[in-house]
Amino acid sequence: AAAAAEGKPSFAFTEVEFGVDETHHVAAGYDADILIRWGDPVLADAPAFDPMKQSAAAQGKQFGYNNDFVGFAPLPLGSNTPDHGLLCVNHEYTDEEVMFPGLNGEQQKAKFAAMTKDLADIEIAAHGGSVIEIRKVAGKWTYDPKSSMNRRITGETECIITGPAAGHALMKTSYDPTGTKVRGMLNNCAGGMTPWGTWLSAEENFNGYFWHPDEKAKGDRYGVPGRWYNWGAYHDRFDVTKEPNEANRFGWIVEIDPYDPTSTPRKRTALGRFKHEACSVAITKDNSVVAYSGDDERFDYVYKFVSAKKYVAGDRAHNMTLLDEGTLYVGKFNTDGSLEWLPLVHGQGKLTAENGFRDQAELLIKARLAGDAVGATKMDRPEDIEVNPKTNAVYVMLTNNSRRKADQLDAANPRAENLWGQVVEMLPPDGDHTATKFTWNILVKGGNPQLAEVGAMFHADTSKNGWFSCPDNCAVDNQGRLWITTDQGEGWAKASGKADGVYAMETAGPLRGKSMMFYRVPVGAEMCGPCFAPDDQTLFVAVQHPATDGTDLYKPFGKLSTFEEPATRWPDFKPGMPPRPSVVAITKKGGGVIGS
Ligand code: FEO
Ligand code: CA
Ligand code: CA
Ligand code: CA
């Protein structure tokens, strides 16, 4: 950061050439090694992966599907060990058409017609998260498939509901008349690690799991029932006509202690219920804990939570209660560059029983409606948020919003039919994350800077490889450098015409807004992770859903992937072996800091 202020580049590497092909690519001089793949054993008694004979029992002991968030918990707890730790990985969702033989993924109806209870149960077991013990020996990472620290959390693992909404009438079901426990976590997208060594795993598009027998059933403010999966045809809890409250028990931040494989995950309701993309924690000078989280939906909001109690260094049991009590705020981004944090507190302003919020618990369960009531700024799909601990700047990835019309523009969301996204920087006064007034500005606007009609904004030195569209996840390394990953989805050809990847982003000094491509994914994949080891000598990334998004636009393949014929068989490239979402460990040949 000091170098950047003088105009020196923060990064030194040769960019990856943009493009799309069947494999992944990293900058010259680096190794990108597969650490673990979908189906690899996580628990000591896991059977070997056989995609033709998969079962829910096997999947529940093997690495799940669609690795997303990656967090590194050093071993031992409390240390800063760079070469031994627990890797915490979310498994966001499943792609039946490339997981199972014989399914046609092109149409929901055809897919559902071919689904069975056995396949649905495999999917449920492929969700959740994994913890694996990993170690770097002679410069190379391996995981220990026999470690007793390893853990699988699935869509069936019992979680505890804590905070203001625990026990509320809207949280009670026939399985759980107390409203305090729920089976599973679902659609865990990104997340965060806390300074006290826990893993925050963010439940995102939970609406898609809830089923209604009538395919025309209208969705609520959260899109429930979404009917993306037909689990409700086999399990009553996912059928909203049978268990209307079950959907209220998803859409939370889940706190997990990775150091205790027997610990129960806790859904922290004080942080509100929405499509949490991620959760990023800062500790302020007065030891308040502030947690930022975005709601990934077109026209939804950016939130922050401020703890009521203070962080106490060394008192882990106490710190593990901090996310249960505090104030949730929602962001209002004003044209003059000010950012107001509006408290979502029952009884204040419009947040009353007359307006549909009987108490604070109901307000938190319906956080989106509370955000509507107070007039928060409707954003272009808030994805990951990260705090830069060196500068206290907070980065918000706004991925895109194809539905924004020309008469719906505002300063923070300035483009209509925004296919490309933007990165917003939020600046707390004097680094005080608890403040209710910040300032904000735009760091970059995605898209091709050569096309005037796109209205992109990058530093002029950004190369043809370095600009991007659709920022999604991000990480700040231990030197305060920002790294951004992209997810263009099925629209990749229009958004940029190149595969997703990892970009190194200058944030300060004369080069602010310069971006460089460091890594790119195989066709149809999305770039998740990213996570640095404590010495910045390893970058872990998660390659999610290879061979799925927009493979019909990939020449000469020209069609949607199936299990039998995927656009790529990355990373194994073995006949009959489907593509496998995998975590990749990137290291510099001969050692050294990534990007230096
Ligand atoms: Fe799971 Fe918003 O990406
Ligand atoms: Ca994503
Ligand atoms: Ca992140
Ligand atoms: Ca995304």
C-alpha cells in the first residue's frame, strides 16, 4: 500500500491471456495444483468416488459439490501458521445434468421428470460444507483424508438457531416445535473467517429449494417457493404447502467452529435473513464487532451488523456469542457521496406492528421488507464484501443487474441494463466501522473499456486481459492488496467473451483502478474462493461448476453440457469421468509471495 501511494505497482506478474478453453491457466512462474475435487474422501471411512454408483451415504462422507467460499484456519488455533491448517469450504449447490448420468438439464420439467428420491438425497448430501486438514510440505499442499479434524456438513446436519428469532412462532415446524433447531444449511455461497477462529458460512439462494406442487405458485419477497429443485416432492419440509415455516429457517449466516468437528453449526439470526452472499468481520478500536453482508438479488441491499457486546481477545467462548446481540443496519448510498446506515430496530419509524413487524424477530426474518420500509438503496446485486484491515476501506462487489431501467439509475448504480457490474468502496470515518455515516465512491465499472457504449471505468493502463465483468468474490491479502474474482454466469459471451478468473486490483495512488488477470477457469466454470494463506505464499481458489454456464456459446462445442458429453472433463480429463468442481492451490515456483 505504501508503494502504491508513490505510484509503484502493488503487483508484479505477467498476465494470463484472456480466452476460454477446456482447462485453467495461471500466470507464468506459478503452479496451480488441484487440492481436492468433488467426491474425494473427507471422512476416514468414505468410499472411493464412483460417479456411476453414487449414493447419498457415500456423498455425505465425500467432498461436496460446487465449492465456493474457502477459508484457512491455521493449526494450532490462535497461531499464524502458513503451512498447516484447516480448510473450510462451502458447497453451494448442485448441477444434476453433469453430476448424474441420463439427465437432460436443458429444461426443468425434463430434469424433474428424470429425478428420483435417491438423486435428490445425493444432492442434499452434496450441499453444506467441508473441513479438511491440509499441510504444505516441500512447497506442495496435500490434504489428509484420514484426519480426525475433517468434517462434512450437509443439508441434513443439525444446526442450532440462535439470536432474536430463535424460538419465534414463525420458526416452528412439525420437526422442530421449539423453533431452535434445523436440519442442514443450504446454498452456502461465500462467507468469512472471524478473528476468534470461526467460519461464517452464508446461506444465499435458499428460495430455490422450496417447492409448491403448483408450478405457477407465486413467490414471496424472497422468491419462496423457487422450485429450482424438486426435493419437496420427496421431503415434506421442502414443500411450502406442508411446512410453510421451514423456509424461514434458511437464509442466515451460519457460524461454525472448525476446530471442533463435533460442534453444532449456529444460525445467527441477529444478522438478518436474506440471500447472504458472504460475511466480513472487522473489529473496531473500541472492540465492537462489525459484520458486513450483501443480499445478492437485483435491487436488494447492503447490510452491516454492529455487536452489542465487545470482543475480548483470548476469550473465545465469549466471542462466539457476539453475533447474537446487536443492531442490524441497511445502507443508503446518497448522490453526494455520503452513505447512511439505517438501523433496523423494531418500533422505530415504520418498523412497527401496523406495518407487519410484530417484533424484532419477525423484522429479522423479513429483513428485506424492513429494508424496503426504511428506504435503503436498491443495488445491482450485492455479492462479496471485504474489509481492508490496513486502510479500513470496505469493498462491495456489485455483480450486474440486467433489469435496471434508465429511469431507475442512482449514483451507486449508474448504468441501465448493467451486464458488467461495479465495485463500490465504502469508507468509515477514522476507520470507525460502527459509525452511521460513511462516504462511498466507485472503484471500477466492469465491461470492455474499448466500447464507449458500455461505460466501463478502469485505469487506462489496464490491458486487454485485465478488464473484467461481473465481480463476485474478493479477498484482501495480508499486505492489504485487493483480489477480485468474477462470475459472469450464462451471459459470459456478452459480458466479456472470456472465461471468469482472478484479477489483481490496484486500489490506491496513481494506479488506482488498474486490474490484471492472474488466473482463469475452464469453460462453464465460475471463480470462487479466493483465500490467502497467512504468509501470502499460497492463493486457494475454488473452481465452481466447470462445464455448465453457457457452454452452448462455446465454440465449437455449441450445446449444453450433459454428464455423458460435457464441454470439459476438467480436472481429470479421463473418459467417463464428469467435470469436477475443485479447490486449487496456487503457489509461486520456488516459493514467494503471490503477485510479487
Ligand atoms: Fe452464490 Fe451471489 O453468488
Ligand atoms: Ca458466486
Ligand atoms: Ca471473500
Ligand atoms: Ca455471482
